[in-house]
Amino acid sequence: MKVTSWNVNSLTARLPHVLEWLAANPVDVLCLQELKLTDDKFPLQALADAGYPHCAVFGQKTYNGVAIISRTPLREVVRNIEGFEDEQSRVIAATVDHPQHGALRVINGYFVNGQEPGSEKFSYKMQWLQGLQAYVASQLQHHPRLVLLGDFNIAPEDRDSYDPVGLADTIHHTQEERAHFQALLALGLVDGFRLFEHPEKTFSWWDYRMLGFQKNRGLRIDHILVSEALRPAVTACAVDRTPRKWKQPSDHAPVTVDL
């Protein structure tokens, strides 16, 4: 069973990329972030035609928006963080029923960026992460087979940044953000990517400016965390840089875990 996370930075602009990638990589579940469209604009028919008739969508005009796209049925869909009031469309959860592998709880999040330490948006990020932590803890009690994935907007370690010294204590790199990432792991989750050896400077996001991708000036901020119950089932977890090379790409690359 393959589950993928991908910040597409506008599904309207990137739908052809999504369909092309799915044709070459027929994963079971695709979780998208930054849809930047309302639910009524979501391309349900195009995805159904591609073999993904089951979609849970939580859109928002111009900003944010998340979706879970699946080959098999979805149930128990929850939008946003239970117990945390938020006007932004950032989190969607659903249980995926797979005929061979059973039920899998998937929480897909477009985490708050935070702008810069000390700002109001950074304070919102800290509160949001605290709310998420409580929500995930509750979900784990009911769903031991759980995956938390998405664009975390956190580089959890120095090796997840192209310039950990120059960018120390800047957004995505602060100790506060990293402490929240560790707190999520402490709930009983493991970073799927770090279960395997990867080349140094393997990233999932690159700035559009200053030849960021060409020079590999990137960050690993897109993550797939799996529960301890799933850990023995993880056989691979990797970033696919291919779509980042396409014309007018998202600034993020898809990350896939194999269960």
C-alpha cells in the first residue's frame, strides 16, 4: 500500500502534473496540500477517471486547502483540528478501507508557515501545533494504525536544511518548531523517511528564486509520520524529485511511504 503527500501549490495550476504523476505512480492514497480552490471547484471527475473515485476535500479560496484522494472508500472524515477553532482549511482526516491491508487512519495537514519568529503568525503556529498534538494523541487512542503527513513547514534537523548555520533560528528552523516536531514523535510516531538511508541533502522543497532547485538549496519540510503499530510494515519512504523538473512545477516534490 502506497500513500503519498504532495503540496501542489494550486491544484488548478498543477492538475495536469497530478494526473501525469498518478499515471506513472499509481499510489493507493494521495494527500494534497495548498489546493487554493473551493470544494465546488475540485476536479472530482478528472480524478475519478484516473482511478481515484473517493475524495475527501476541505478547500478554501486562494489559500490553503487539503484533500485525501483514494482508490478505495473513505469514511469518518473530519475537517480541521477537533477542539481547535480555526478559520483556515488546513487539516483533513479519514479512514481508508483497503481490501487487503485493512483500515488506515490518515491525517493530512498543511501546517502553518509562521512567517518569522516573534510575529503574530508564529504565535498562531505555536498554538496550532499544540492543538494538533492534542488531536493526534486522541486519534491514536482510537486508531493505532495511523499516518500523519503533509507539509509541516518544519525542518526537524540541521541535515534537513541546505544551510543550517546561515538559517539557524529562522522560520522552519527554530527550536520551538523542532520541539513541536519531537513532541509529535513522542506521541508514538516515527519519521518514515528516517527509517532508511538517503543521500545527504535530500530535500522536498526548493525556492523558485535564485535557481533554488538547480543548486539544491532546499529543505525537507514535507513529512510522513507513521504510528508504532505501522512501523514494522514500512518498506520504503522517499522523495520523488521528478515533478519538480517539469515546466511550471510546484515548489514541493511528492513524498511516498510504502506499507
